[in-house]
Amino acid sequence: MIKAILFDLDDTLLWDQKSVQEAFRATCLLAGEKYGVHPEELEEAVRQEARDLYASYETYEFTQMIGINPFEGLWGNFLDEEDNFRKLCAIVPLYRKEAWTRGLRAMGIEDEAFGAELAERFPAERRRLPFVYEETFRVLDELKGKYQLLLLTNGSPDLQQTKLTITPEFVPYFDHIVISGAFGRGKPDPSIFEHALSLLGLQKEEAVMVGDNLMTDILGASRAGIASVWVNRHEKERNEVVPDYEIAHLEELYPILEKLR
């Protein structure tokens, strides 16, 4: 019998992709106004430069293990105690400036000062624009009290807490919040799922994991022996990772939970 639901945060409950997209749009529009560049083209250039730069740093392996993507690096401060987070905190100011300056350069614009200005504007826009899926709070309202709810999210404690601070409605729903950067390993490592179960005081058969990412949420749940529900809103193709259930909308959880009862 299922007694607890483990929820991923980003792009499962919180619409992070839209927040990042809108922050890019607002920031790139400034470059469009100043230099006449096409905002979408600049966005793609900055995204590519950010990916390349991010992968070049000594912290890359750590960010992969914890689950921090290049675009989180464009707005997170990483004010965490662990040594690798301290390194990341020291790197990100230059990283942001370089990503935006190189993106402008790819558009034929040589303006380092403006690159630095855009690098500061993007984090402000991302903080200003938190989006949540329209059904998220309806579903949490329905489930709260019927199940233990645990938020299991990859990332920096500082950054994930920032996301929760700017969407304060989330925290009261959850009995526990587990952030990979605080635990020391990220999804899909089974140990973080086992840690979540220990906090809940439950066995693996008594929980279900709900998340949008096959390679972290679903693979990790599978490795830990926990039933999984893949939230596939955008008709992504499956890979070798097979979820127990697949839904396109969070409210499709209800009949699955009834079946698992």
C-alpha cells in the first residue's frame, strides 16, 4: 500500500523551463533594442556558450553528480558550505559574464560591458518570473493529508531554497524536503531515495516517485525499487529507462494512486 509520494520539483511541480525561457526572452530583448539582434538567435548563442563554458570548469563533474544545469549557473549564487559549492560560487560571476559576452560576439557584437549588464539582468528576470503548472496546487491540495509528501530535488541547497522562497506556497505541503546538494549525491543515485524513505519511516513498496526526468527521477526510483510515474507533458520519446506509469498531466495521478492502494 502506498503511504507516501516523492515529488520532483523542477518541471514536475515548478515550471522551471518556462521561467528560464521567459528570463532569456526579457534579457535578449534588451540586446534587440540596443543592437537590433534577433532575440531568439542571441538566446541560442548564449545557451550554447553557457553549455560549453560550464563543461570546461573543474566543477563540472560535481555539478553533474548533484544535478545542476548550465542555466541554473546563469542565475544561482551557490552560497553553500561544501567546498565544491564554494568553487562554483567563485566561478559563476565570470561564467555569466563570459557566456553573455561570447553570445554577443557570436552575433558580431563586441561589447564586454553590455555582456556584463545582461549577465546581471538574467538572474533578476529569473527571480521575477517563477511559473508553476496550473494544476500543481490542486493536486497537492488533494493529496495532502492522505499521503506523506516528500520533495526530492537535485541541485544546490541555496538555489533550490531560493526557488522555494519565491514560490512560498510550496513548503507547507511537504513533510520533508531533500536537496541533493545537502545530501551529497543526486538522483539517480539510489542512496538519496533510500535516505528519503528513511526520513518517511517507510519501505520501498510504500512509496511512489513522480518526476519528469527519465534519467534522474525514474532511473533512480527503479534502482531503489520504488514505483515510478513519469510526467511526460511534451510527448518525449522513451529511452531505455522504463517507468511503471506515464502521465501527461498531474491529475492523471489519481487513478494510479487508487490502483496502487
